[in-house]
Amino acid sequence: MKFCIDITLLPNDEIPIYFLWQKLYQQIHLGLVEIKDAQGNVPVAASFPQYSEGLNHLGCRLRLFASTRDQLQQLNIDKWLRRLKDYCHYTSIKEVPQSINTFARFERKQFKTNIERRARRRIKSTGESLEQAIKYLKARGFEDKETKLPYISLESSSTSEDSTNRHKYRLFIEKNMVNEPMMGVFSTYGLSKTATVPWF
């Protein structure tokens, strides 16, 4: 990863940071979907320079990496962030400092104990509302697994005009520090189970 773009969110009293993360990452995800290959992999990686698991937040900055300048140009960040220009600032493409010797891996974590996911499965077979399905599961002692991982709330994409076909979900992000760069593939969230990005 030799090139990067920094995106800084600009929250204010009326628009909180978590709302801006939701809007920003929805757009980034759509942009990455557009440049994915046949296997669903993308050449652009995401990093969160102000990530803090202990404080359960991602900070105000997103850094996008790619191996070549062309890969970041292909993402066409201007197109995807046009509607958010009052709420974020982003740099031009710049080279990653060659002196970096620390690396991080940002990975999506999914929890099988997510009560909403279980409830949606139940809805398909019973026709209950989401509230009814959650109430049913809680009555049987089902509890969400607690995590301190930072997350971004997103909305699923849908080809339908009917917004009721969409649902919100949490994209939990785990950071692991490593001493050596590792190759691998990145998802349409810019995350990877194996590949690393420079940490600075």
C-alpha cells in the first residue's frame, strides 16, 4: 500500500459523529462495490487512524489505501462524497511515508448471537414483526453478546424502491497490530481477515 487519501469528518452540535460515519461509510461502501472484481474483492483498503477499542470509537478520520495511484483514482472519491462536502474534508492522493514499519489489520467481526439477525430469521418463518420476534427471543433467555468494538451503523442496499425491504446493521471493526506487512484481499468495506495497511 503506497498511496492514500485522508478523510476527516466534521461533526457539530447538530450533526453527531456517529451519524456522519453512517453517511460517509455508506458512500464509501457503494464506491468500493462499484470497483470490485468478479470475486468481490477490491484494491482499496480502509484504516482508522484514531481507532480506540477501549473508548469504543473510531475517531474522526478514515484513511483509504491502495497500491497504485490509479486504484484510488478509479474509486472516484469526488463522486461518492459530493453530497457530504459540508461534513467532511478529504485530501488529494498522497504517497505513504517510506519509513513506516508498523502495520494494522482492520477486520469485520460478526457475532452469531446478534438478536436482530436471529429475529429476522424468525420473521421469515412466522410472519411476526421485528418487535414480536425480539420479544419472543428475549423471553427465552436470548441475550446479545456484548462487545466493546467500535462499529458503524449501515443500511442494507436494496434494488427495490420500497425502503421497508432494507434493514440497519452494525459493522463491527476490530484492529490488530502486526510487525510485518501481510498480503491479502479486501472486501467491499475495505476490511480484511489477512491483509494489513501501514499504521501512522
